[in-house]
Amino acid sequence: MGWFGKMTFGTMGLLFGGPLGAIIGASLGHNLIDKKAEYGQGGGVSPKSEQAQAAYFVCIFSILGKLAKADGVVTSDELKVVDDFINGMNIAETEKHFAKQVFNEAKNSNYSVEDFASQFYQINRGQPAVLHSFLDVLFRVAAADRVLHPAEEDALKRVKNIFQISDKQFNDIKSIYFTDVDRYYKQLSCSAGSSNDEIKKSYKKLVRDFHPDTIVSKGLPEEFTEFAASRFREIQEAYEKVRKERGF
């Protein structure tokens, strides 16, 4: 049945509490209660569980909803970007509909980006690769219109702070999508000044951490594996470009 089937039948959403539980309930029409005191419950759930995968899916579209409204107005262009993103995913129509419902419910809710990010962090605090992947997906969607609006960047920085992602890691992801300067080095979390050994070491770690199978096992929903696979291919391509340039 998977996480979506269980959520549809109301057997999973009740476990969340907090903002994610409230958005799930509103999106599916279930009468779930926002129990703010139960935020910490997610922290005790294995990141390998279906609940962690559900949290990833729901939190992505919840934060995208808040990003769209970050400057106070949701434009038709912003709606089209998210709509194209959802329709481009290799998922069933019922899941696409659910994603759009989550986006709309979160967009119009009183919850903040911090509320959603904090609950997601509690569930995945021991999985830095999942947190990094999550921020990467947010940047990927934000870059669809080729413009990073100040309000969007500010919101993404707040997510970065909650996830305890460093400024360097944040800027490296940003550089991948919004500038070509040292792009391949940034994809490898290195710089032009890094030694060959440092580049090889970083590449091996990235391959280990961001292989799609590895991330899925840690809590990435299968619905997002194509994005993980795309990121993984970019890491491999960047390494080949740098390796050939340096001749090692």
C-alpha cells in the first residue's frame, strides 16, 4: 500500500500531530488535531519508515506553499512553476492531487516556514543527507523561473538554519542553480583551490551519501528518486569535468 495509501485511509496522518498532521488532515478532509505538544513524537520514528517518507513529501509542498506567498502575493507564474513541478513527477494522479492540496492548504495556513521545517528536522535530525537533499529540491523548484527573489532566499536561509546546514553548503547549492561560476567545483563541495586528493575524497563521500538508493533507505520518498538520481548524475558529471581538466 505504501505511505500514501496508509495516509489516505487515515492510519498515518494521526501519528504526526503538529503542523504536518494538521495540513495532512485538511488536505484529506480528516479531522486531525494539531497537537503542538507532540512535535517531538516524530523524533522517535525511524528515518527509514514510511512516516519519514510521508513527512518529506508533505513538508516539501507545505514549504513550497509558504515560499509562493513569501512576498505576500502568489502570482500565476509561481503557481505554474509548482504545477509544472508536480505534473512532471512520475506519480499517480491521486498523489498529484494530494500534493496540490497540501500546497494550497499550507499556503493559506497560519503556520510558518519555520513550523514545517522544525517538525521535519525533528524527524530527520540524524540524517544530514536527507536534509541536504530536501533543501536541494527547494532550490531546484525556486530556480525554475531563473530568479531567486529576496523573500524566497530569506525563507530558504531560515530552513538552512533549522536544518543546521552550513553557510558554505547553502551557498554551494545556490551556486549550482543560480550561477555558473565554479559550478562543477561547487557541485563537489570544493573550490578551484582544492587539491586533487581533497576533490577525490569529497567526491567519494558525495557518491556514498547521495546515491539514490542510500537516500531512499534513509527516508526519501520513492516519488523523489528521479530528483535524487538527477543530482547524483550531476555529481558524477562534475567530477568527470574536473578530473579531465586537471588530468588525474
